[in-house]
Amino acid sequence: MSSNFSSFHALHHTGNLFLLPNAWDARSAALFEQQQFPAVATSSAAVATSLGYADGEGMPFDDYYFVIRRILSTVKIPLSVDLEMGYGNTPQAISDRVLQLWEAGVAGINIEDSRIEDGTRVLGDAIAFADTLAFIKRNLAAKQARLFINVRCDTYLLNVADKQAATQQRLGLYEAAGADGIFLPCITDTADIAAAVAGTRLPVNVMCVPGLPDFSRLQELGVKRVSMGPFLFNNVYDRIGALATNIQTTQSFAPVFP
């Protein structure tokens, strides 16, 4: 059971922007710890890709859980897990997954308010999602379990109409249901970021994407957490591909030893 919730929660409530790296295996998590990051999170997309699966819960949970357990056994800093849509078809099944992660020692989770329909990602019903969130919180409280629940709101990721208004409506529901943080992937416009921060008492999390303001500007806007998503993983593996090509081109291992 997690003893890292308090320190992880506190990282969202300081005067500094909390930079959270996203790992895909035990080795990458250990490297982040060595670089003095105060916590680490998984990127479900990066883990899935590293195991040969598609993102969007194409990865079996048992495979994912093995990676999570290996990370937990390797690092001492708090771990947050990207739980995608919850890996369950009912509020009870999702809650059971969350409790399983808490029992393993996870400090927090991300859970998203969109779903996959016929291979396409769409926004889910906000009220139903908030009800599921409240159900999870009640079950955690019944176990005296503390877990940081960062709700991923996909209004910007899906580029819905009237994004600011749609986001505000959802943030109010999720805050009332007991969320600990709000995550808005693909938000980049400073006016949109400022409106989101002003529209909730919860710490707002944004993600590495092209066009995102730099860290000092994000802090000025009131953002509390910024994460790397799968993009560091993508960059690393692009470099591996280029290196492998150089080995073939030069017919030598010299590129491995610059």
C-alpha cells in the first residue's frame, strides 16, 4: 500500500511547476530517479508501444501490471499510473483496478473521460464519468486508501466545439466528484490555459506537445504540473532507428561509439 501519496500530492501544491517524466519500463524510471525527478509516471502509450500493442487499452492489463510492479520494485520515488479509460466496463470493475494499484503501492493515477467506439475516440458522458469517479472515491475511502486521481479531460485532445465552455462544464463536475487534479492534453493556447486554471480549484496538468508555452510561462499561467507523455519515448526510439541505419550505411559499429 502506498506510503507516497502525501509527497506526491504535495508536489502539486507548491510555488513551483511540477515536471513529471513518463517512463515505459523499470530502466527508464530508474534513470529519471537518478536525474533527481521527485516522482515518475507511466505513459500507457509508451508502455503499450514498447510491448508491441496499440494504445487505447490494446495492451492487456496483466502485461501492463507486470511493468508497473517492476517499476515499483526499482524506484523509491512516487509512481503515478496512466490507467487510460480504467481497464473495466463497469464502475465496480474500474474501482477494483484502482484499488489493485493502490495495494501495489502506486501513489496516483490518470483516468480519462473519453472512450473508444468502433475504433474512434469520442468524449464520454460527463455526468456518467463523474458518477464513476465518485464511486471510486467512495470505495477508496472505505478502505482508508489515499490515491491521487488526476482526471484527463479530452476536450482539447479531441478538438471539440466550444472547447473552453465544454471544459469548464466538465471540470466543475469532476471537481465536485472528488478529483485531485485535472489533466488537459493538447491544450496550448495561453487564453485557454488561463481559463482552465481560473475555472477550477484543482491543480491543472498539461502535456508536452508542439506549441506548448515554456515552463516559466506555464507557471505564470498557474499550471501546477507538466508531463512528457509518450514524446520522450518516441524521440528515443527515433534515435535508435537512425543509429541502426547509420550502422548499416557505414558497415561499422563506429556510430555506436561516437
